[in-house]
Amino acid sequence: MDKFDKLTAVAAPMPLVNIDTDMIIPKQYLKTIQRVGLGKSLFAEMRYDADGNEIEDFVLNQPAYRKAQILVAGDNFGCGSSREHAPWALKDFGIRCVISTSFADIFHNNCFRNGILPISVSHSDLEKLMDDAERGANATISVDLVTQEIHGPDGGVIKFDIDNFNKHCLLEGLDEIGLTLKKENKVTDFEDARKLDQPWLHT
Amino acid sequence: MGNPRTLYDKIWDSHIVAQQEAEAYILYIDRHLVHEVTSPQAFEGLRVSGRKVRRPEATFAVADHNVPTKDLDKGIQDPESKLQIDTLEANTAEFGVPYFSMTDDRRGIVHIIGPEQGLTLPGMTIVCGDSHTSTHGAFGALAHGIGTSEVEHVLVTQTLVQEKAKNMLIRVDGDLPPGVTAKDLALAIIGQIGTAGGTGHVIEYAGEAVRSLSMEGRMTLCNLTIEAGARAGMVAPDQTTFEYVQGRPYAPKAGAYEQAVAYWKTLKTDEGAHFDTEIVIDANALVPYVTWGTSPEDALPITGYVPHPTEFKDEGKQIAVERALHYMGLRAGTKLTDIEVDHVFVGSCTNGRIEDLREVARIIEGKQVKDSVNAIIVPGSGLVKIQAEEEGLDKIFEAAGFEWRQPGCSMCLAMNPDKLAPGDRCASTSNRNFEGRQGQGGRTHLVSPVMAAAAAITGRLTDVRDLT
């Protein structure tokens, strides 16, 4: 997995609440059997018209935001389906950090597995960051995972929380499966005990 | 005896393999369900790293999202869909994972066949690369959706790294009135707490009205828990659960069954256990619900009106409501029962079981689908289809003007050929009314099976209680 430690980048504002995974990556793009190449389909139904032409108004089509690496979005980002194609598409487009007031649980987990940092902030902090983001390329935002701080373009600092495990994995770019396999003997012990306690689960 | 624990606490505690770091635990997974859309990259990961599936026998696969629901004898026309299904078949063969093939009568939507086959049991941890895995919580299992990286993690290790969620209790007192179903209860809850209302929680549903629900009703309720943002929903197992499970192909056999039931009876929240959030709902006061917008929280009693953006305090929600009104082609203040529909869809993991189909048949028997309405019924599994046909329900559906299809996810998410065209408006028993969910530009109103049947007859959203 790609490491994440610090990022300074343009942030695109998407004030809409409940941006769901169907918006992030519509189902017609879920038929792939690969993880890569989904960036061009990110937000496809908001981003392109019926003929496949870019819709000018859409934030990521505007010159200032075409290279955005941070999204600042309304409440409950990533709700809906478990499709990991959503973070795959964000990552493939270049987004490495999403800031909102809250995230749907599965999407939140999926981000960490793909080297994307989801940050939850208060409503008032989100408002400030949304204002910053609306200033486009003139106002980059810096995210520092080590110190757990967001630095706005005008020097403002916002602290954020993150659990230790995900922080550690992101900073080191760790493979979670490899980590769990180091404790494989504990899984075997668990299964051995289980065969006695609940044998119907191990037939 | 330790501290009093909730049902979720008990299942969580009994599945901890090890602590990984601070709040992150390695949790054992008893059952892993797999489908064609979210698994190919996970199996590819196994191949690349030279890893194996740790317990193929605890894993089960079926194709459901992409499968056509008619003209199956002609094969799968969409090359991408066909590739995904062929890939699943090849992966399950390569890694020794049990699989119901496309020609097996037992195939169907993964969340329908799990319970149907007895793969879903009380006290289990169950995961699947699909958010509606919450369905299986109806059995008093801890069941939730996972992403593809986590699918790979479970395939390899039979575990998942998790943080414990908070406990939420939703107690539903009283009885659901006639015409009001588990679907309406779920929509009412989501309408009340919002699509982020359950975020960070596992919800336990309790109370008289929940106890009175059949297993299928409980599945509908737990299925929609994910639309409230909760990690999982669950109902403590009881006699209704044990009777449903007994005798199913993969359920414990005589001897083991009695031993299992003795354990399952301990799976209930202790008196005095702590819930972080508690919500009480009066079932007696509920009416049929419909959604008007593009989020499941846009749910209102059928007796209501399309809202105006200014009725909402939050600015972000106002923007979303304006956008939803535009997308849905609706004007604020319109009576919900004045909204005309041209499509009706009955099916999905939410409402594609036999009881759902019987309810639809009860409403439409001897009546006709309105000419302007295109109505389809898609059974949740091959066995549901066979059961319905044995009961003669298919004849009732077809006589009324419904199309009777082969099993699959179908128009719930429109990955197969069943989809709405731009501007089409559908009364749907599925679970999501997101923009484009049932087809780009399509407009979805979520309803119960009986409400879908009523809408098919009148050609507009209709209070089933008013139907004579």
C-alpha cells in the first residue's frame, strides 16, 4: 500500500451532503476485474453529459481543480455500497485525502486499505475548509498525518483524530494481511478451541 | 458473572482472536459470502502473493449482481458481465470455494440464499463484499459488508481487523397496523435518524413489534440497517429463528442442532446492559412509508407531501433537497399520492423472498397492472421462484400483467439489462433511491411490496390501505 505522511495540495469543495458511492463510481464501471483505471469514471454521472462531454460546472472539471488531491465534502461522505471501486476511483484520479464531518463505515475502512486518508472534522472547521477550498488553486491545504494537523492557506491549524492502527499502517504503508499473518498461530488456537465449543461451525 | 453485556458485546467478545493495536482487534469470521463484483481483485491478490483460502468450507460463492433475469438460454450477452461471472466460476474452482453455478436451482441473491441454505446461523460473524450483508443480522449474527481488500484479508486469514462499534437499541413497541410492514418500519426509522444516524453503531432491534416479525420481516429490517449508516443490525434469536433454521441444508443436523440451540438461547442482551443510544418507536402510530428523494432518509408517510428545501435547517441538506427535487422532477408541496409511476419493481435482497411475493399476489389477485406501467417481479432465488410457482403465484402475477423473471439482483442496482431509462419513475421494493441507482436518470421511490402492488394497479404512489 502507498504510504501517506504529508500532503500539500489543492482541495476541491463538494458541499453536498450524503455523497454516496453510486455517485462516486456508478455501477456500470463495477464490471472491471481490475483495480486500476477507474479515475476517468470518478463521479461520472455528475462529471459528463449523456454524450460523454465534460460538464463545465462540475468542480473537478474546472481548471483550478483538475489536479486536486484533497476533497472537502458535506456530511456522511461515501454512504451506500461497499464497493472499493469508490476509493480506487478517487485514488486513480489523484485524490489522497477526503475531509468531511462524517464518513460511512465501510467506505472509511476502504480508504485506509488504499492509502487514502479520510479526516473527520467539526461542522465549523468544515465550513472554514470549504471556504478555503472555494478559493481554488490560490489556496492549498496541507495535511500532516504525523502531527494530525490540517494547515489552511491563511495559517489556521485544525487538529484531527485518527486511530493508532490505521495511522501506523498509513505512515508505514503496511500490508494488513501480512500483519495479521504474523499472528496466524492465534487464529489456529482460536479454531482449535472453537471445534470443541461450537463444533457445528467446524464440520 | 461480569458486567451485563449486549448481544453485540457477546458476539464480539466470543470472536476476538487477538488485539492488533490499541482499539484494533483481529476478529474471527465464521462465514464469508462471495459474489462476482467485489471478489475478482481479491482472488487476483491471492494469486499474486501465492496465498490460499484458509477455510474454503466457511466460504460460499454465487453470482447475483450481473445475472440477466430473462432469456438465460441465450447466455449472458454483456461481455463484461459474462467475464465477471466466468471469473468467479474460475476462481471458486481454483481455490476450492463452494459455488452455486448459473444452472443451479439454488442460486440467487447472496443475502437470500445464505439464510435459505442455513449458511446463516445465530451467533456467527458473517461478512460479504456487499453492504446489504446486514440482512443476516436478523438471525442474531454479527453481519456486515466489507470492501475488496477486506475480502482478500478474510479469504487468507479467516479474520478481519476491526474496531468495536457502539451499541444502539431501537425498541419498537406495540403492533404494526394492517398494511404496514417491516419495510415501512425500516423507512420510518431511517427517515427519523437519517442515513448517518447509525454511523459507528451496531443496532439491536427489540420490542414487541420486532418479536412479532417473521424471519423474513426481520431480514428486511436488518437489510435496511446499512441505509441508516450503522455497521450492522441484529435481532436476538428466539423460537422463530430456531424453527426457521432447523432442517436447512447447511444448518446443524440432529444432535448438533440441540447443542447449537442451547448456545443460541444465551445470545440475548443482559438486563441492565449499556446502550450508547436508545430509540423508542411506537409501531401502532406507523403508516406505509415512501421515499420522495434521492436518499433513503427522504422517507415520509404516504399521507404526506413533497417537502420544500426551506423545511430543512442544515444548509448542506437544503442543497441536497433542491438537487433531489430537480433530479426527481418533483415540485415541493405535491401530494405523494399524486406522483405517477411508469415502472414497478418487486424483488431484491430487501424484498425478494416468498412472503413478499405472497403479499404482492394477495393485493393484485383479480386486478390489473395499469396499461401505462411496466411491472416486473424478480424472485430472490431459484428456490423462491420454485416455491412461488408451486403456490401458483406466478399465474396471479402474469394474469395481472406483471412480468415474472429469473432470480437475481436485477433492477435494484441495474448492473444487468434491467434498468430504467432517463426520466422513468419507479415504485421499487429495493433499498436505494440514489441518483442513477436503477439506471442513469431513473427516478426511484422506495416502497414495501404491498405498496408496490398498489402502485402497479393505480399507476401512482398509492396508500395500500385505501385500495378496495
